[in-house]
Amino acid sequence: MRTHTLTTADADLVHDVHGPLPTADGRPPLLLIAQPMEASGFAALVARFPDRTVVTYDPRGLGRSVRRDGRDDYTPEMLADDAHAVIEALGAGPVEMFASSGGAVVALALVAKYPDAVTVLVAHEPPLITLTPDGPAAVRARAALRETYERRGWGAGMAAFIAMTSWEGEFTDAYFALPEPDPATLGLPAGDDGSRDDPLLSDRSWAVTDHRPDAGAITRAATRVVVAVGEESRSILTGRTSDAVAGLLGLAVTVFPSHHGGFADGEFGYPGKPDEFAQRLREVLDGAS
């Protein structure tokens, strides 16, 4: 692995290149992106592609990547420009891409703006909550979890996030009548450390989850787009958003093993199925349905 720092006008983007450039097999590099997850979250998936040149990076303002733009918010367009800058810096032509969660939203914005940058995009569970049939209720649920975070801190906010993202079906009155979950029962800290800058729990990434992809630009691009959803996510929020994104693009979802973090080992909590996930990703990248 070689680590590089790409200095742009307003950020230092630290990215890791696993394997040779130019690639040994003649295939494009495989770029893995997420938001707000850092490159370290892809360690298990990278390890399962030893035959490919795989590139990961920390989004601006996260992990090793420092932002100098004086902002603390995130937009898909801003992050798409960063991803494109990394692709250009590789000097290896268009890439194949696996993008998860907020990274999948960024990747859709990237394809719309830079239609020749990506040959195939696997967009895994993009959390575009306003596209769901109960979009206004999903926005209300998001606002409620932010209010909990602002009032009680990270542990309570994360417990509220887990409750929101694990709720099955549309957000009904029954959901909003639930008491706030106790973070201690989930192994989360009940105390408040005073920080309020978490991009997942604050409003700093709302522009990502509010994004509406440019379906026309995406379908006109040369990129083959696959909308992926975990088999365990079908009835919860990110499964429903995946269905909505696929419908917007005139596609059917492609089912992957496991859940929203199914490509990871157990180092981040609930373990996924990285062996099965990587095999499915290989099949999809190679053109299998």
C-alpha cells in the first residue's frame, strides 16, 4: 500500500493505493468510497481483492483528510469534485467504483457531473430519504434524532440513529410515539462529552440525504449503474431508499449479502459477511446480474 496526499484548493485528500498503477491486470482501479466513513472501514473488503488495484480515501474533514474551506457542512457536489480529483490524480483513466451509504449519493452526483469518470458504479444503499413515499415523515424522524443529539450528546444521538435506521416500514405515528432509547442498553455511553460535530448525527450532512440525483444525466452517462441493497435491509430505511433510487433510474435493485455494513468484519459492531459480499461484488463488477 502507498499513501498519497492530493492537495486541492480547499482540502488535502489522503488516499491509499493498494496495488500497482498502471494496474497489473489491465482493468481499471477499483475505487471504494463512503460518507462519512473513512478509508479504514473498507479494510476487510480491500483484503478480499488482493488481485486488484484498490483505492480508498478519507473524505475531506474526516480522518487524515484536512479541509481548508472554512466550512463544516458536506454536499454531494463538493464531495463528487473531491472524488473526481482523486480519480484524475491516479492517472489511470476511468475507474470502477463501489460506493456505500452517503458515498453512494456522492457517486451518483459524480456520474451526473463527470460522465466519463466511472465505467461501472455499484451504489450500495444510498440514504436518499426524501425519495421514499413517506419522505416528509423520514425528514421528521431525522430532525428528531438531531434534536436528541443536540440535547443529550453522542450516545443518545447514536441510539436514536439506530432506532431510526432499524425501524421497519414507513415512519408512522407508532414510531413517533416511541420513547427515546436508552443508550446504555445498546452499549453506548450515557454521558455527554459536549461535542456536537458528528457528521452523521448533526445536520452537517443533510444536503447528502436530501439530494435528488439527476436521473437524466446519470442514464445518459457511459457508466453502468447498479443499485445494491443488503438482503437484511429490505424493509428498513436504507432498503426503501435503495428501491426509490432504483425506481428513479429505471432499474431494479441488485441484492447483496448481509446489511448496510455487510462488507465489514466485526470491528465496527454488528459483523457483516465480507467473504460473501466480496464475491457478489466481483460478480456484479464483471457484469453478472
